[in-house]
Amino acid sequence: MEKIHRGAGEPIPRLPTSIEDAVSFLFGLRNRGSTFGIHRMKAFAELLGHPELEYPVIHVAGTNGKGSVCAMLEACFRANGLKTGLFTSPHLVRLGERIRVDGQEISDQVIVDCAEWMRSLADQVLSSSPELYPSFFEFVAAMAFHVFARDQVDVAIVETGLGGRLDATNIVKPVVSIITSIGLDHCDILGYDIASIAREKAGILKMQKPVVLGWLPEEAEAVVREIAANLECPVVVTSRLQGMELPKTSLAGSFQRRNAAVTIATCELLRDRFALQISKCRNALLGVQWPGRWQKLQVFGRTVILDATHNAEGCLCLDEHLNGLREKPIVLVGTLGEVRASDLMKVVARYAREIRLLVPSQPRACSYDILEKAIPQEFSGKVTRSSIMQEFPLAYSCEVEDVPIVVTGSIYLLGEVLARIEGNNCHTPLQDWV
């Protein structure tokens, strides 16, 4: 494949018109050695004519729950007859999952067409300035902004990739910002204490635009309130709203009902602007689907539950789920980072009858040795080193015991498992926030 050498970082391959080569081109951008920040995204958006300014945006950040809240908001607005755009990350199986219009992920052909056009512009203008050439995440976020403008959405719900202040999505001018939760995660980038992380998340607040908060630690809420006051932003704290009952939702777990409350609080705030009927919003919450969040499947007659759990706060949710099972499951575990492995295994060991270890196809994936070391010594069940191919063969040749299987840990692991179950070739996922 012909390549363009830009004088710094890895060469960028030219892009033939196929989804495989489009994905290869986009993922190849991760080798550029990018740094965290939004200067490249600003330059790229200007080159594209600032599509992110052509429609109202709801901007959502948070340690956990931001993806679920985005999915809930999208369902609520669509139920009220509005044409919606939804940008989330990462994807599980197909790259197009990240960008949805009216609930439908964009097609492979749209990805190919957009990537070719956007690459052509970037090559012409930015190749002479390698430090400004967009990263993978920036390219895909810009693609979302362009598609939303082209399709003339009535509202776009945009999830941050990582943090907030320096996240590539932070070039938007939102009608409302949302911070769902704040906990310790990505500490090497965002800071090693709650206050520092809160400050980074609150970087999405914009002058005089309201912010809706979920259930934040007291210290985090104080930081956000301080920043909001300086920016003259009205603050809505969902957990303190008088008479707010936790709405019912199709997503499992009490924490999802809290996410639903954040969603309804936001809809109430925007009711007049978008002519929303809150009753329709509440009904929409009963049909929300968000894969990988305590998602139950039947695979060759066996119950398989997929649940992304990638930080300490998420482990509390997993604990609630596992505690609710009527029998001890076999738990398949794979994650990224030793700290995450330690937090995760403490919960898994309390409920599992057997633990099977998996290693996601990720550079930062924990090895079998690290996963085994993280298992508490008091766990007396069987521990096995396994693989996705071994756990999910293309067919079972004999009858299997009907014991629930829970797959948990990295969302990238869940994507690989889903791709295997669905028989699809996964668009290789990666750590992609820069």
C-alpha cells in the first residue's frame, strides 16, 4: 500500500475504498505518538468548517455511567420525534457503533467515504505540520460531527473519550453539560485524587450553560460547583432534587436507575427548548439497549452475561449484580492494568464458583500471571488459564451444564467475545482517547 511520509511519527497509509483499509488507516493513526490535548482537534474542525457548531449538543462526561446516560438521552429525544446524533466510545465489534443517527449506526460505506474525504483534506493542509495531524480518536470524533451536520440532526449527544478539559470532544458548545460520576480512574492522566479528577471532568463546562450532576463525592461536587460559579453555570444536582424518584429502566442495576434520574433531570431542563414530553422520556427508558452492561445472551443454550467493569467504582456495580444471581457463576475475567485487576478480582472471588482467565488482545492487557496474583488467597474455586476461542467454540459437540457464565473486565474483552459469538471479524479496538 502506498504511504505518505510526513517527516515525523509513523507513516500514514493511503486509503483505498474498502472498510478494511479504512479501518486500517484510522487505527494506524494511533502510532503517531500523540499527546493529550485539543489543539489538533481545533485545527481539524476548522478545516472541516466546524460541523460541531451546526446543531445543539449535550456533552456528557464521567468516570462511569456516561455511555449509559448518552444512550438513555438518545432514546428519550428520539421518542419525542427528534432526529438524534449519538457519539460514544469505544465500540464493541464494529467501528460504526460509535456514530449513530436516529438510533442506527453508520454504514461501512459512510465510514469509507468520510475517511477518504477527510484524509484528503488533512493530507493537503496538515501533512506539513505533523504535530497537527489528527489522531484516531480525533478523526472519528470529527467524522461524527460531520455526519451529524450532513444529516441535519436536531440534537447530538456526545460522550467524552477521557476526562473532559483536554478531551477531543471539548470543542463543542453544548446547551448543557453532564457529569455522571467521579471516581479514581486513568489517574496517570487525570490525577491521583478526586479533586484533581473532578477538575478535569468539569473542564467541559461552558460559560453560562447549565450543568447536570449525578451522584458525585462531596469533594468532587465542591470542585465542580466552584468552577460552575466562576463560569456562571446553573447547577442541577440530581441526587438533591426534591421529589425525584429513580425512574425505571430496561438496564439492570440500581446505578442504572440513578443514570436514568440524571437523564430525566436533563430532559426536564431542556423540556421547553425541545418540546419534550417527559412521559415519553420515561417510557423510552424502558426500552433502552446498551450492549456490554449486564447484557444477557443465550449461546448454545447457555446463559452468558457480559458486563464491562474497568475501575473501582464499576466494581461496586458488579458486586450488586453478582450478589443478585441465584447460583454461583463461572466468571471469565480479563482486564487492563494491575490496579484494575486487583479491584476486580476481589469482587469476582466472592461470588464465582470458578474463575477462567482471559487476556484481551490489547497492549496493556494483564497477563495470566498478573491476573492470578490478583486473586485473593482465600478463593478456593478452580482457576484456569483460558482463551476466547476455547470458551466460545463455533459449536458445542455435547450437552453442557447450564451454569451461568459471566464475562467481565475490559470492554475491549467484551468486544472480542461479542465478535466471536456473532461470528464477525472485529474492527480491532484499541486505547483511543488521543
